[in-house]
Amino acid sequence: MVSQVQLGPLEATTLAGGDLAGVRDWLHTHHYDMRPEVVGQLDAYLRQGWAFVAMRLTASGPLNGRLAPVMLRFDSDRLVYPMGMSAAATTPQRVVVYTLGAHRMQRTDADTATQAVTVDYAGRIAGRSHDPTVTELAARGPYLTRMAVNIDRPSAITSDFVFDQAPSGDPYQRVVHRDEAVDITPFALGAGAVLAVLAVDVVLIIRNGRVRGAASPSAAGPPATPAS
């Protein structure tokens, strides 16, 4: 264990050094329940000198609202997102990654060719958001790239996500078109039926008017007296 801090209702413990057996014992002693297959994925990171952060809720009372996001910082000579532990997942995985830098970014690791990677957005965001956190981050890396990754077979994961500058810095924004089919048949039939009824009523009124006019004495005047 390197350090332990309390982040509101969260307890965060940083682990570094040691071997897989030591990390496994620590997790078990402190009641972190993880499948053996997941813990086994830590070995490759321990050999590379990675550190780990274990977090858990420690609040004794009820929680109201959302938990504040937790920011993790670490030094690296490359832009990397660890995915090794997901190789032990039993269901398809979907990961959405936002990168901020001086240029548009792309995946360069070996697994890129076997995973469905979609760029949803690429462009500069300076001045496009009033969120203080986004504004602060954009001051150091104004170019945002948003990538969605779908992994159907997690067991096929062989590397972390590694990013590098894309050959093109052209902006891109995905546009979603949604078409809706509306059946207007009931409305057309209903309108036709009303028109048909109105037409019949008009004809009947005209015909009835003609019959009443021919038979009404007030309309034709008194009967003519035959000439003597």
C-alpha cells in the first residue's frame, strides 16, 4: 500500500510494487471481492511497474444524488488506456474514450484491427463549452477526439488502448439521421368518408328543396282561375 485517502463517501487506496500473490492477499484481507480471472490480469501490469487504485464506498448513512467524479493522474511517455483486465469479462464490452491534445488522435495498438472503433467527434473545443472543467482541460489540450469501441469477444483482448496523433487533423462530427414512417391511411379514409357524407347531404337538401318548392302554395301563388 502506498497511500489511502477519503474522497467523500469513497475510500481510495493506491497499491504499487510487490507481486500478484501480495496484491491478491491484500484484496482478500480488505474484503475486495474480485473474480480470480480478473485478479490474474494484474500480473502483467505489476511486471511493468504499474500502480493500482482500489476504491469502495464507506458511507454509513444513505446517499443522496450523484457521486462526484474521481480524477486519476499518472505519468506516461505514451497515451494509454488500460484494457487488459477486460479480457476476463464474460459479456461484450463498450468503451467510450475522450482524448484531449494538440491534435486529433487515433488508436495505434494491435487490437484496433479486430475491434469496432468509431470516431464520433473530432475538433477543437476552445470556447465551445462553459463547463469549468472542460475549459480548464481545453486550455492544455484544445483538440477533442471521441471514440466509441465495441468489443464482441473480450477474451481476444491482447493489448491496452494506445493512442497517437492521427495523420489528418480534419474536424469531424457524426450526424445521426432518424426517419419515421407515419401511416396516414386512417386519416385519408376518415376525411374521404366525411366528404362523401357531406356530398350526399348536399344532394338530398337540393332535391328536397325542389320537391317542396313545386308543391308549396306559397311558393307558386294561388291557383289560376280558368277563363270563362
